[in-house]
Amino acid sequence: VPVSPVCRLLELTAEKAHCRAFGLRVAQTRQQFGTGVMNILLAHKRTLREVLVAAAQYRHLLNEALAIYVETAGNTVTIREELLVQPGTTSVQAIELAVGALAQHSSALLGEHWKPRSVHFTHAAPADAAFHRQFFGCAVQFGSDFNGFVCTAADLDYPNPSADPELVRYAENLANPLNVAAADSTPLDVRKAIYLLLPIDQVGIELVAKQLNLTVR
């Protein structure tokens, strides 16, 4: 399903329902990483860091329009999420849904050990952000230069109590043959990398290639 019409649908629904936090309320219902084999693969990874790496690796089976980038600086980790949409498409609800779903998944994986320092959105704050603060349980900053979380490295590396390497290997054996890139996916992946790296002044062909696990050539 193309992402831009979905974004418009979410925005229209939020407007008609007079619900500024509609995207977050949809995210609130998300308890699993996906369905079937992908839920098994992600839910049983050893750490949240491994989950994020796998989400990028299996993006063709999850959401090709969503880009995730993890940046570590000392003990601080920034998890950035971006959606690639057509220019002029409003994606406030969609990005809040994406960030909220990741928060739900992380909480389900780590329980009380998922304690982000802050949540960030590039769009402006709603008139009432009480539900946003309640949902995330931490500081919420609007008008930021990225969408996502700031947390500690320990959060990403805390052991998942439900981890099962055997189940992960089984799921990977099933998912790998299905995780085939579409013919036009490489330009999309490059666009994602540029979206993620440009705001932190790390864009360049070498860094884009590294983000995609490819050589420059």
C-alpha cells in the first residue's frame, strides 16, 4: 500500500474524529512487532539493538517507507525514525504512529527497563500534549530536528528475557527467501539513508554506502 495515501487517511481521520493524538491511540493497540514469522523473529532477538538491526534488514517484509537509524555517542543513543513520503504530504499522524509503535514494542520487549530520556518530533506541539506525555512517560519535545528517542546505551543492550536463538534461526530461515528487494528499492533505500544522515551532517557516498551495507562501487 503506498505510504502517502495512508498518511492522508490518518490525517483525515484525526481531523474528522477531532482527535489530535489519533496516531498514538492507534499505536497504543500495537502489542506485537508484526504477524507470523516476523513477530517471532523480532520478539526473540537478544536485545533491542538487535531488533532494530533486524528491522532494517527485513524492511521489505515490514515497512519499506520507514527508515530507522541508531546513533551512539558515549552512553547516549539516539533512535531516529523517518517516513519517505511525497513532497507536501502531511505525515504528523503517521510519524506519531511509527514512533508510538516502536515505544510499545520496546516496552513489551524490555518491560520496566525501557526508560527513554526523551521523545522528539519535528512537527509543532498540539494544543494539549497531555496524552503524549502520558503515553511515553517521559519528556516530549516538539519542533525538534528529528523524530524518535533519546535513551541510554544500556536500554538497547539490556537482555531480552524472552530471547530464544533457536526460534530466531527458525524464523530467519523462513523469512530470508521472502525478503527480496523490489526492482526499484535501491533508490528508495538511498533516499532513506540521505533523509537520516543529512540532518546530522554525515551525508556522503561513503557513509550512505555503509548505512546500506554496500561498497561505494
